[in-house]
Amino acid sequence: MYIATLAVDPNGIRFGGLFGFMSPSQPALFLFGASGQFPVFELGRWWTILSAGWLHGGILHIGFNMMITRQFAPAVAEYYGAGRMIIIYVVSSAVGFTFSSVTYELIPALYPFSRILGFVGLAGAGLTVGASAAVSGLLGALLYYGNRTGSQVLRSQMISYAIFFGIFGIFMGGIDNQAHLGGFLGGYYLSKYMDPLKPERGDHLVIALICIGATVLSILASVAFGLQFFPKT
């Protein structure tokens, strides 16, 4: 998906700055399903809460998310099962982008708290992408597992990660912390509902396949309905 967003608009690739290096253009990200207040509320592209988690805004962005996913996902798959890991990943991502889109839509009504939310990066976003919401969901799942099993080591590790990500998001700027928060809460409470101490069932694998299928359809829908907005070259 990252390569596709670069290839569809090579002239729009940005190289400035550390975090903006090799960044796809906004029209390219929009075409493939970027989420946020503008696509969801202004254009009614509600399905982008599923597609946005598979897009990234630069080489460092995708590299960091791949590294953390590689660290968290195998652990969640071991504790919950592969099917439930996929469910947590996809649903957490959707919850995170819903949080971000709704918050940004409500920002005018939240004044004067909107300034505080903006300062800590919790104001949501007009256009947002990235796997960080899903990764935050995996973190939430691991934290719940630590609480559920009484593993103080795992619990303290996940709390440390959560604090680090929170501080990093506040001070780096340009990070959609609202999507991270929504993803974390989605992963934590979904894990509570599924109960990792109970064995994975066959219907979990079916639901996981439905999540993957829905994500693919969301990307296809984004491209199909987004071509009318994509600038002609």
C-alpha cells in the first residue's frame, strides 16, 4: 500500500524533513483511503476508518510501525490466538480512527477545551493514516492480558510502552494521539470481552477473515469513489 501511494503520484512525493522523507502526496493518501474528519464527515467516506490503518506518511512512519507490530503481534497471537489477534488489530484501528474523526468534528463545540486537546495532540485530525492505532490496540490487549493473568512483568512493560508512546506523541507534534488513544481503548476492552484465558473458537477465525475482507473492500471502495477527486495529470 505504501508503494502504491508513492507510485500513483510520483511527482507529489515529499522529501523534506526526517518524518516527511518519502511521504506520499495527500491526494494519493486520500485516494487509497485516508481517514479523518474531512473524508468521514464532509464526504461520507465512513469506510476509511478501516482502510487508513494500511497507509503511511513516510518511510520512517511505516518503518517504526512495522518494527513495533513485529514486536507486539506475535505475543498477542500466542496469548489470544491468531484469529483474535487479527480481530483486535483491525477493530482497534477502526475505533482509533473513529475517535480521531469524531473529535475533530466536535472541536468547535469543545471550546475552550479544544486548545488543551490540540496542545497534547488529542484534537483528532482532518486527514489521518497509519498503523499506530492498531498497534496501540495490540498494546492494550497485552496490558489486559497482564492484568488478567496477574503478570506484573508484562503489565509493567506495557505501561512503560504506553507512557513512552504518550510522551513521544505529545512532544513530537503532528501525531494523531486521539487515534492512538482510541486504538488502545478498543484493544483493551475488546480483549476483555474475548477473554484470553478461554480457548480461541472457530468463529473467531471466521470473524478474522471477515475483518480482512472488509478491509480489502474498504480500500477498493476508497479507490473507486476517490478517482473523481484525484487530480488528472
